[in-house]
Amino acid sequence: MRFTIDKEQFLKGLLIAGRGIGAKNANPLLLCFKMEMTNIGLEITASNGDVTVFTRVPLKLNEKEIIRNYSLGSSLITARSLTEIVRKMEGDELSLDIIDESVAKVDDGNTTFKLPCVAADEYPDIDLEKTGTVFSIPCTDLTRIIEQTAFAALDKDTRPILTAINLKAEGGLFTATATDSARLSRKSVHIDESVRFFANVSAKTINDIVKLFDNNYEVEICSTGEKMILSFGNTTVSTRLIAGDYPISKSIVPQDFNYSLQVNAAQLLNSIDRVSVLSTDSAAVVKLLMTNDGVEISSSGDQNGSGSEKLSIILYTGERLEIAFNALYVSQAVRALGSEDVVLKFVGEGKTFVIVDPKDDSIIELVTPRRTR
């Protein structure tokens, strides 16, 4: 195998495929890129056993020649070493040449590196065949629903199913739901009514995948038993699904409310940030006292004192209500909505409450209040 390649596009391909490489792996071959030069481009595959990334650097891009002077072949090269070499080399073009199937020579006309390599046929078999339900949605839609929900998934492995985002398509809606049992985030986008789809996928993994979309318009999705495959542009990603039954969340969200507070999102965020500044706990507890005469937000600690601030409300409906909550949970929920104003809806003291965008009913954030002394 031999080729001369545009450095920028080569590095881009390595960085995309590198998302499939783990920091450690019991199988040293899975710390390598599988690289194959074909008649349509350079194909780079990387896998950690749970996530596999395949990407192709094409021969031409917008009529610009990306790869030239190539001969077909394949090899396994240590991912971290190759990526760092390509990143640091200064030439606009690089040449890579496999010598005697054991040495990869990388050269930019000024600097030369030689890396050990291994025959590609020793790499584990990778199956990226798409079977089952296959459908496409705009990359922007999938990015939006992941960014607006992923933060609510559990970030510890104590309950693996809660580290997942539940993706479901039915009735013309594609819905993402994430919960860590103390809060929940759900976002829907419209989709073809014929699509039926269900998958529990790692929130961290899918969040990393959508960051690769770049300028691609659509992503093709399919779920095949134990894995989900996403294809966009010249890249395909396969990720193992998380086994288990996702919590039934539809019945968790209250439908009837006795109290409603509409406020400016930026003001609420700034007020939470200010009154919780004395807290030394990452899960600072903030209290919200609401009456028809006004709304006050406050926090206090046993050692560091207290802080309070009055909110300039837009609209409050209901009797007197005091409720405490995790400042981080509410702040993340408000930011995820991305709206100018937000509405907090309450059932009553000690009951879960929701935060919504008054102009968009496709997204809902639910938070469990905190008990205070």
C-alpha cells in the first residue's frame, strides 16, 4: 500500500476514526487503525469493541485531488502514534508507504517517520451491514434532540440502562428521552409516520457521534439487534446498544398543574448562579418562594451564610408555594430549552415539576424537588 495525500484531509479522517479508539484495550490490535487504500479512496476503520467508526477519505473533493500516486493495499498502524505524527508534520502533502508489510514510512519531503505495522487480515471482523428498520433524518434534527436531552442521563454505571438515551420513532415522531431518575429530558421531532424504531444507546457515545456530522445534511439510521448504525457523508458509526428495559417515562410527567411561573430564562439562570455562589456543594440547593406579591429565589448553608434575590416575574398563577431544587439540574434544563422565556409548572410542594418553552411543546424538562430541613 502506498499513497500521497492532502495532510488536512488525512488528519481529519484520522480524527474521525479515532473516536472509535479507546484509551486502553486488552486486544492491542484495537489500538490500531485498519487502513485500506481502494480505487475510491482511503478507508480508515477503528473500533474499541463497543463502538466502531469507518470513514473514507475520497480521491477527490470538490474537484480537488486529495489522494494521488497510490497503490492498493491495507495495513494496521497504531492510531495514537500515526495521528500525532500527521498532526505535527508541516508539509501540505504526506506520503505513506508500507514496506515489507512491517514498516509504515510517513514522509512530507522534509521529515520522515517509520512506524511498525501489522497485516490487516489480523484485525477482528467488523460487521457494518444495515438490516432491519432503516430511515433518514436531517443531521440538524438528531443533533438538536441529543444536545437537548443527553445531559439528563446518568453519568455513573450504577444503573447502566440510565446511562442511555432512549430513542423511539412512532406515530410520526422521533423522540429522545434521558433520565437519571432525579430528572428527565424529552425532545421530539417530526418524522415519516411509517417509521417504527426503538433503541437504548449510550448518551455519551451518541453525543460524541453527532459532533462528527460537520456539514452533512442527512444521517441514515438503523438498529440491528444489539447495535445501532449511523451513516452520514463518508462516515459510518456502529455502537452497541444498552440492554434492558428503559423506564416507562410517559406516566411520570404530570399532566395537570396548580401553579405556573413564567420568567425570563437569562434572569433565572443568573439569579440561580448568584444566590448559590456561597455553596461548596456541586449540587447546590436553591429555594423558590412564589406568591402573588412576588417571587424570591434563595440559598443558604450552615457555614457560608445565605443569599436571596427577587425575580422580575412575567406571570405567576397560583397560591403561595415554596419549593427547593438542585441548582445544576434546573440550570441545565433551562439552557437545554434555548428559549427567551421559560415556564415552570408545579403540582404542589414536594412533587416533580416541569420546565417548558412556552412557544415549543416538543421538549419538556422534568425535575424532582429536594427536601430541605
